Amino acid sequence: MMNKLLPAAALLLTLLSPACSLKPTTKHDVFNQQAQLPQEEAVHPRNSLEWWYFTGHLRDSLSGHTYGLEYVFFHFNPTGKKDHLMVNVALTDPQQKSFRYDYKWSGLADELPATLPLNLRLQKKNQTWALRGQEGKYQLQADMVNHPGFGLNLTTQPTKPVLLHGGTGYENYGNIASAGYYSYPRLDARGTITLGGQARPVLGELWYDRQWNCGSVTRKDIGWDWFSIQLNEPREELMLYTVYNKNTGQYLGGGSHNSTTNENTHLGEKDFQLETLEWWKSPETGLRYPAKWRVRVPSKGYDLLVEPVMNDQELVLKLIAGIKLPYWEGMCRVTGTHHGKPVSGNSYVEITNRKEPRRAGGAAAEAAEGAAQ
């Protein structure tokens, strides 16, 4: 499906699980061999699960302070009868060591039209979330209901062309999924974010993922990690993911390298290595998340260190019937080398479904491993 397919699908993993009334189906999905743009940008009618996903780093043009942003619209119609939208927004403030998020899920009275430009919209109380535009030119608006006085209003322009993952805009995840996936790896973003009721002028770069036909990722034994990396010099990008079966130990991996001249190279699981160097345990959920990584892509000359700007960037979505869905998605910095020369950049990382299986040896073995780290 997509490299980020798996991470973002976790947001609806519980919602679409067999225990819930909504059951996933690919009956109404359309699978092709080549993504067709700009048509793929529009809503896919009766799609089992699709999304429009923004992450990135912003800088206050007055103070120089930096902020992280996650903003996503999900559309799903797993029964082929009723459309649903879900929106999620999160703001990271490293200066204040604060992380705020908000979300809304709603059934719709009518099916969304498959028209361009996009015009996605949800409301909660008197607040509005909206996404308008197409092909890298978007307007993003959000007011956080759970955190009054916090929000965003941004416009974007692409500074690099669209990146078709897999070379065709389709990714295959073994016997797990096949779905559409492309990105705009560099969106110039400008506008304001509102913090504590004060609008601050910001500019920066976002990473945008567009994915569809994702409803087949519903197995609770499947976990995944996803990385977007924007390097400063050379001005290149990496998208990497790992997918793993927590019961069998089977791993899958893949990704894309986008060069300064926009040459797209597909990366297989043997083309890169991800090594976890540190861990962080959530005080809210008790889950352990990787909190520092070494990322190596030998064929491209990269040896990188990816570190969160702060560890506590966990979201816990309270869905239906008391069900909670935790995941980690956070603003990260990148340092390291490229062919031996120093390099730096920005990253966003998503970690989902981290409820790890019980290890051989039981609780004593788990406690010993934790003490050793």
C-alpha cells in the first residue's frame, strides 16, 4: 500500500477491527498499476480507507522558535454505504516542552464528491478543520477544541515535484496490502499558528503523503514504523518504513530515496538499516517506544542519527465504547554524514501498534531487558 499506509492506518485499526460494527472491505476499491494524477488527489468514492497527511517543521519568523505539525484527514466507507471523515491535528512546541493534539470522527449525511480541488471540512462545536487545494497547493485550517487558543492557518507550494513511491505510485507489502502512495516531499508552508491565543507568523517545510486503498491493514499482530527525512545539503529526501508481525517475527521494509535532481530510487529492506539506540516509556500508557535511531543507507552514502526534539509526543485517541488507540508521531532532528561529510536535516517519525508480544522467559525476562537498556 504505502510506506506510511501502515503507520497511519493504525489510527483506524481499532475502528475497523472485527470487534466493531464497521468492517473493512476492498469491494469498492480500485487497484491500478500506475497512479493517475491529478485524479488520485480527489476523494476515491466508497474507499475502504484513504488519507491526506501533512507533517513538518515550522519556524516563527519573529522569534526563531521552531514547532512541529501533524495534520491529517481520513476518509473511509468500509461498508460501501456511508462515508466517514476523521481529522487529527497535533502541535509540538520544543521550547515549552509541550505537545497538544485534537481529533474528530464523524459519519456524513452524503458521500463525498470525487472532485478537484479538494474541499474537506469537519466541525466540532464552533471550531472548524479544513483542507482545500490540490497538487501541492493547499490551504490548511484548524482550531483545537480540546486546547482553546491553539490552531493553524497555512498555505503551501511545492518546491520539489511529486514522488511516486515504488516508481508507479503503488506499494506492495507482501501478503499484507497493496495500495496507492505518493508524496510531495517538500512543501513550502507559510501562514500562522496560534499559541495561547496569539497568532505567530511561521514558515517552513511540510511533507505530504497521499494514500488510498488501505483498508486491508487491520491485523492487530502487525506493527510498523515510518520515517520521513528532509536533508539540508544535499537537498535530498528519504522515506523509510518497517512492517513486522509481532507473533511470527517476520519483518518487511522498504522506502524511497529522492535525489537533488528528483531521481526516485526504490529501496528494498536490504538497502537500509534502522537501529534503535534508546527507548522511552510513556507515563500515560506504559508503552515503550524507540526514542533514538541510527539510519544507514549504504548505497546513498548516508549514516544518520534521528532524535526526537522531545520524547513525549504520544497521542491517545479515545474512539468509541471506551476504546483507546495510542501511537507516537513526533518532530525529530537529523545529524550524521553523507559520504563522510557532515549533514543535517529534519524528520518526522510515526510508531504504531507497539504492544509487543510477551518474550520467552515471561515478566522476569522483560524486566531484565528493560534494566539493561
